[in-house]
Amino acid sequence: MTIAFTDFKRDVLLVDSIPSTSFDGIKEWLNTTDLKYYESRLNLNWRPILKTIIHDPEKFIEDGGWESLNMEVSDSESENSEESDQGHEPSDDEDDDS
């Protein structure tokens, strides 16, 4: 979990260890406090992102604001991801080598 502060001048706070059983409670709390959150398996390089926001906040807003960082994939991207993941399964590689 990464927390970006609203002043964009402080480094983000990275929380490395959260028990998976706590995720739902954390998401519920964030929703009740009206704090926006996104879920992603990707690690973002936050320093350049924050510098971009500070340098040209109007462009950041024009580009979709925080939604531009929303890492939920579209249906077509999801299908492509599934196809590329299949090529990386060890069982497929073992079958090809036989």
C-alpha cells in the first residue's frame, strides 16, 4: 500500500506488510472517510508522478487526474494479459520440451 500526501511535496509512504485478512477493513475505512484508493499489482514510480503533478497540475487534471493512474485494465487488456500469461506457465514449457 502506498499513501500519497495531498501536498505532493513529501515522499509517498510505503506500507510493506498488511495481512490479507485486513484488506477489506482498510478499504471499508477508506470508503467511509471518502479517501480515494486504487488497487494494482504494478509498482508505480511515485517521484516522477508527483513531480509531474506539481509541475503542471492543470495538465494532470486534463489527463484525468487520479483516474489516469487507475490500474484497472479494460476487457481487451485483460484478454491480452491472460494470453501472455499462458505463455509463461511452466507446464506449457515442459510440454513443449517433450
